[in-house]
Amino acid sequence: MIETGRNTEDIRKDATDLYWLAFLLTERQDLSIDIAADTAASSDYASPFFAEWMRGWQRRLVIGRALTAIHNELADSARRTRVAHVNGSTAPSNWSLSSDTTKADLQQALLSIDLFPRAALLLLVFEGMRMSDAASLLDADPALIRKAQAIGLGELTANLAGQNAPGDHRGNKPVTAAPKKFCSWLRATALCH
């Protein structure tokens, strides 16, 4: 068999991952399909090193396209975040997902978070983006993004625990407990792929 870079299954997996990233940012299936398809279609590369580099570049391209498409909604959510009250000013340093968290659980928990805190959480925690890059993409100052990240982590933790964070923007109930078992983000990434 002649190797021509990547097989159809690899391309399908990458397109699915790009779609999921776009959907978590936009909550819009049609837009997410378009963004992922346009981005995945440009992925013909031969060397393994270049393939990894391109996957990272494609993720950044999807993030940029998704955030551009929802710019107005993101700005509205940023205004809500600016006036929201957060318990604690920073995110917990040892936060990670439970080993028994499914992709569907994670998606439901993330989509119940208001847009700006969710975007900050996805970019900083899940994508491991630098604050300066996130500030540029979100068109916001780092202090607001740190606040949004703390709100997002609090709500995500509460949502995954089966309860909802106090003061979230979707009218949910206060938190009384947090998930008991956590694992590293690498493990969660393996679960989601």
C-alpha cells in the first residue's frame, strides 16, 4: 500500500474535532460545519512534523473564524461578565476534569455557560492559549478574561457536579458541592478524541 500522507479516517477525525471546537464556541451547527469543512479541506500534507504543525494552525484558524462570526454576541456576553460577581478572583491552579466525564457531559456543561466565560475557558484552559493571544482574539483586557475564566471554571465544575453555579447568567441554582475526582487535561483530551 502506498502511503499518501493521511488516510480518510484521519481527515474525518480532524474535521470532527474542528467541528466540535467551532460548535463549543458558536453553539451553531450550520456555522460550525462550514468553518470545520473549509478549514479541514486545506489539510493535505505529507510529513508527520508538518501534519502536527498544521493541526495546531487549523485549530487557531477555526477559533479565529468562530469568534469573528459571533463577535456581537461575544461583546454582549463580555458586558454581562464585566458586571457579574465572581467568588474568588482567580481560577483554581489544580483544576482538571474527572476521569469519568464523557464528551457529552463536557459539551452539555460547557454550553450551559455564558458565551464570553465559555470562550475564555476554552481558549485558556482547554486550548492552552497564552493570555496575550486570548486577549487579542477576544478583544478584551486580561483582567476581564481572568474574571471570565474564573466564572467559567466555577460554572463548569458546578455543571459537571450536577448542580449550577451561583450568579450564572442562565438563572441556575447555587453550588453546594464540587466534583470529587479529577484527572489531568491530557486524559480529558484523550477522552474527547
